[in-house]
Amino acid sequence: MKKGILYLIPAPLGESPVKNVIPEYNIEIIRRLKYFIVEEVRTARRFLKKTSPALAIDELQFLIFNEHTLQENLSSFLEPLVNGNDAGLLSEAGLPCVADPGSGILRIAHEANIQICPLVGPSSLMLALMASGFNGQNFSFIGYLPIDKSTRAKRLKELERNIYSLDQTQIFIETPYRNIQVFQAIIENCHEGTLLCLATELTTIAESIVVNTVGNWRGKQPAIDKKPTVFLLFH
């Protein structure tokens, strides 16, 4: 029996019209899938309904995969594909498997020789890098900074050294409710001439992309509290 295809389905980054950020081709794929691997069913159902209001949501099967999923249960997610059914791996926001737990599924899918088809969609990281004007040929995505204040300060200084020694843009994100703490850590630990870009609520009507030196950011309070934000540092 021929195995199914696992489609990697990007999701909108915020409350923007689906047609503005998701290609029609993706929607055509979604309409014919019956199996979805998702982080949270409610979010997935809402997104799928927006892509196609006529979609029979209650007829779909959702397999929940998140940070709480046990390693020994991963193979069960591939059963529909092994049985010849196509399936979709759906991110909560943006691209699957990028700052997203889906990579665990991909590893075992490759081992099982299942065809992977990544679909085009919004990436907050790439959109922020594009708009920042920073080095787009040499950059590093760090993920999340340490939560501990002293460890975070040390990490920021390491990243800043990479900016100057490697001519490398440093990109990282944070849980939105800790945005202000990270912003303050940058202001306190980075040189005043280092550039900081804050790219907030990308692709939405509230989108904001601002570049300034650390020195000029001091004394300001950017409107990033509890809002999805990408941080970029360069020189």
C-alpha cells in the first residue's frame, strides 16, 4: 500500500484575514484532508473553519501533539499515513517545526519513508529579518533566551559578541508576557550603539517594525507587552 503524504501547514500569525497570508493552494490541500496533527484542537478547528466555512469540521480527526506527548506514543501519529491517508501537521502560528514541537513527528516520518510536503506560509522570523534591514546572509535564530536574569545577561553579551565578530544578525523570540523583561535586559546589557529591531504582531493591522540603537531605546517603553514580538540585534 502506498503511504500518505504529510503536509506541513502554516497558520496565520495573528487575527488577519486568511486570504491575506495563506495561499489558495494550501486551502485546496486542507479541504481534502481528514487527519490533522495539531497542538491544540480549538485553535486548529478555528483556523480550518476560516479557510473553508463549508468544511465539515466534526468529520475530521485531530491527533494532539505537544510538549506533553510521550516519546513512546509518537508512532501512533503516523498510523493514518502508513494506511495510505494524507495528513496535515498544523502549527499554532506560523511555520510547523520552526520554534514549534512538530519536529519530533518529522523525525519518525522520515524514518518511516513518508513523503513530506512543506507548504508556503507566513514566518514571523523571516518577515522580521526582511524588514529589519539587518544582515540576511548571515543570521542565527536563538529561540528563547534563558529566564534566569544573570544567565540571560550572559547570553545577551555572547550574542552581541557574535554580531560584531561574525557580522551575524541575532534573532530570538519570547513568551509575550515576558517581552518587557527581555527588552529591559537588552537595554541593560548591550552596548548603546547596537541596533535592536522589534517586530510586533506581524501581518496584522497592528503590525509594528521599529529599528533603533540600544542607546536611543533607553527611556522608551515599546508597545510590546503581551504581543507576539521578534527581537533582532545587529550593528
